[in-house]
Amino acid sequence: MGALTLVVGGQKSGKSNLAVRRAVASGRPVVVVTPAVARDDEFAARVARHRADRPSDWETVETFDLAGAVRDVGSGSFVIIDALDTWLAERMERSGVALDGAEPDHSALEQVTDAVLTELGELASVVAAGRSDVVLIAGQPGLGVHAGSPGSRAYVDLHGLSLQTLSDRADEVLLVVAGRVLPLAHDRVQSADGAVLERDHESRGMPL
């Protein structure tokens, strides 16, 4: 049975470094899944630097089919998905939900929300059914300056829902800040009669 680890943190917090160190320590064949489209020279250079920093014997798979990529890797591999942020941005753009400018079409936003959360649930199921350990890297937007346009706010909202969906299914969730790592516990609320109220995995409520 595979294990899913969600590594969350701000930009340049040390997320990728943590994933790389875990991959090296595993002693397993490593596959890096990179869902990214280089739309400008600066981002293309950033992607190239990340690729150059990886050991030469690591395999890189450039795809937006996350579940398919994990399903296709060799049994017992160590998989790094880097990162949720670029995958989600492209999924929204391809669905007609622009990340800047005017108010997104509500029907398109609802459709891509359902599709994204379903795909992430499928990814978690594929990991659990397989024999490879997967580390999924994700930013944590929404902690800084409030997003300035309706499209960017829609991205932050759906990113938050995506993290909740993955966190509910992950075996381990780690928050990385300034290179330090903090394990995050499950939300276990206890009622007056002592019963544990778990989160609803199917909830589509917008994050606060």
C-alpha cells in the first residue's frame, strides 16, 4: 500500500528541498512529476533550474494526468509531484476560468471545482492502491496579501479546497516554514457525548 504525503508551505520555504531529501533517503527509484506550462522566459528558466538540480538518474515526467503518472510508475518507486499550484492553474485556465481580470463564469467555475476535487480524490485512491510513496508539494496561498481580482480569488478558494481534499486522504501532512517542518494533525472535534466528529470528505463548502 502506498503512502501520500502532502508538503505545504510558502514560496521558497523549503518544500522541494524536503521532498528531495526524503527521496534520496528512501533509496528507491525516483520519479518527479512536473505539471507545468512555461508561459514566459523567467518561469522556463525556473523549471530548467529545478530539472538541473535533480540527480541524473531521476526520471522526470511532464504531465497533468497526476493519477495516470502515479499509476504508470514502477512498483516501489518514490514519486515527487511538483507542484499542485501549477497543475491547478492550468486546469482552471483550460476550463475557461481565467486567473485574472473579470469575474469567472459561475457555471465553468462549478464544473472545474467538481472536476478538480474528483481528480485529486482519484489520485489519492491510486496512491493508496499502489506500492509507491508519493510526496505532493503545494503552496499555501491566501496567507498574505488578499488576491486582487475575481479570477485570482477563485484560484485561492479552489486551491484551499484542493488542499483540504488531499489532506483528508493523506497519510501525512507537513507544513514547511523557513526550512523547518511542522507535522499537521487531523481535525478531530469531540462532541458533548464524547463522539469524534470527523470532517466530511465530500464537503464542497468554500474555505474561510
